[in-house]
Amino acid sequence: MNRAENLLLVADSEHDANMLYAAGLFVPDPFIWLRLAGKNFIVMNDLEIDRARRQAPHCRVLSTSQLQKKLRAAGCTRPGFAEIIRLILRERGSGKVFVPENFPLGLANELARLKIKIAVKPGAFFPARELKTPLEVRHLRAALAMAEAGMAAGIAALRAAKIGANRRLIYQKAPLTSERLRAVIDTAITQLGGLAAHTIVAGGEQGCDPHERGHGPLRAHEPIILDIFPRAQATGYFGDITRTVVKGRASEAVRKLYATVHAGQEIAFRKMRAGTPTQEVHHAVQDYFEQQGYKTGQRNGRMEGFFHGTGHGLGLEIHEAPRVGSTSPGKLVAGQVVTVEPGLYYPGIGGVRIEDVALVTAGSPRNLTRFEKRLEV
């Protein structure tokens, strides 16, 4: 990033990844962050100011109430964010700032009314977010460990389950549903300081929709997709892991599907190194699936085959740059952390997806995921 650019963010850092990256602390309400002449400033209310001074030593912390007092003394009757931003810019001899694409429109209009020039910064607001530092890799590995703990708890429950009438699974004397198994997984993650949301537990035909969370009774002898992507509450970084398992005996069709996806993931890992075009990684997997007889397309009004990307960047957002898909731009760069998650989905058989997380290097990628891959449990 060009440090000479004057940058402005106004957001809360609980939900805005750029603000969390910039300020380095969680704040539930919107606040002001500025980078002017290479120096960072944050404007905090009295409730947060002392914590901000401790947790954001890289920023100069300014007081909202003191700035409002100064503005009122100058005749401003209702000093809000726009007036505070104008005051800070004028005191530092600047009248133009770059903002991200999701900058609040109402505030942008107010700043324009106050003769402050703003422009949307082209491309990524913080390009450095795409390349993870060693500390960020540790944060990601910690979040991934939470996801693996959830996976272990979920698979342990499946192993302990009994097979009842109509192949329905019984766990602790009650039907094992997607909802119950999701609760087991999410509870394990919560106990480790993670926040699990929208965990996928999709069995049988439900697994043919990659983003179906899953509902109702789980059954033996059919594939169950477990996709777990918690956020570490301490750091804001995400983990992401997917395994496909069968309680009981998998059919020959499912075994073949699983072996093909597993081999496709290994192909992707071999391609996952700095300098490789992201499209090339995806197409290598896609071509292999086609060679094995697994076509992708629409049949009977729904998609089947391999109809999503091979992976995506992972960090302060669950989906961030780079993308690894059929039309994704650019080449892989050392320092990127990317999921590797090919899948195949066929109504009548079920879905299979396997996902690990790779740290891209100049040579072979480093697999940050340590959890075993086993179809039958």
C-alpha cells in the first residue's frame, strides 16, 4: 500500500474486517480511523478511549468528546462524524481521503457538503491483508484448531450413535438430527473461545447443495458433509475445515466419489505454489474429475458435479482474496492462506467435499490442517 495515501474508515470492528485489521481491537459501534501522512489516528468515545490506548499502540487515539467540545466552541451546534473528520483533516492540512467501497453513503454526502473530497480506493483497501504474517498464520492455525476440535466432537458423536429403524441414527437415546449434531460441534468450539455460525451438517441428498446447513434426522450408510468455519473471538480470524463421513458402510458409488474428490484435492495441493495462476489450479481439478467420468452441468433442473470454486482466501473474513476458481484472476503469491476444497455432488448418490487450508510458499504449500481424512466412522 502507498503510505502517502490518506485513508479513512468509519465502521465498527466487530463486523468490518478492514477496520479490525487497521485498529487491531474489537469495538461494537462505528468509529473513525484515519491514516494521514503515514500516521494512524482513531477517534474514540469516553467509554472506549482508555482501552484503545492500551490495545492500539500503533494509533494516536483522539477523544470524540474533546473534538466535539472544540467544534462547539467554534459555533458547530451538532458536531457529528463528518464535522470531526473535517476538523482533523484541516488541522493536518489535508482535504482529500480515500475510502473503501462499502463506505456509508450518507456520511459521504455529508463530507461532500462540507467540501471534503473523498474517492473510493481502487482495488483492495489493504492489499497487505492478502499476505499473512507469521503472527496471522498462528492466529489462523489457532482458529483452525477450534474447527478441528468441533470436527472431532461431531465425528465422536457419530461413532457413538446407534443405527435404528429406517437407518436413522440414535444418539444418547434420541434421534440424531443435523440440528443436534451441529449443537455438539458448536458447543465444543464455544468452549475453546470460538464462535461457530451456520455450521453445515448435511446428510444424503441435502449434501448435494453445498451451502445447505442440513436439517432433520441423519441416517446410516449415506454421506454426511461436515463443514465447520468458526471465528476465534480473541483475534477475529477464521478456521475452515470440511470432512465427508459415512456412519456405517458406504456404497461403492460413494466410495468412488470420495476417492475421486480426495485425489482431486491432492492435485490441487501439488499446484498450490507461488506463481501458479489460480485458474490453473481449479482447471486441473476440474479436468481430472471430467477424466474420471464426473461431468458438471444441469440435470433435471439442478446442478450436479463440481460447480463451485476450488478454494478461497481465509483470514479476518471467511471468504477473502484470493479466489481459486474457473474465472479467478491473478497468480498465487507466497504468504497467501487459501482453502483447498473440491467437491462432487450427484442426486441419488449424495455429496462429497474435503477441505484443508494451505499456506502458499515458493515451493510446496504448507497444509495448516491436521485432522485425519476417513470416510467410514
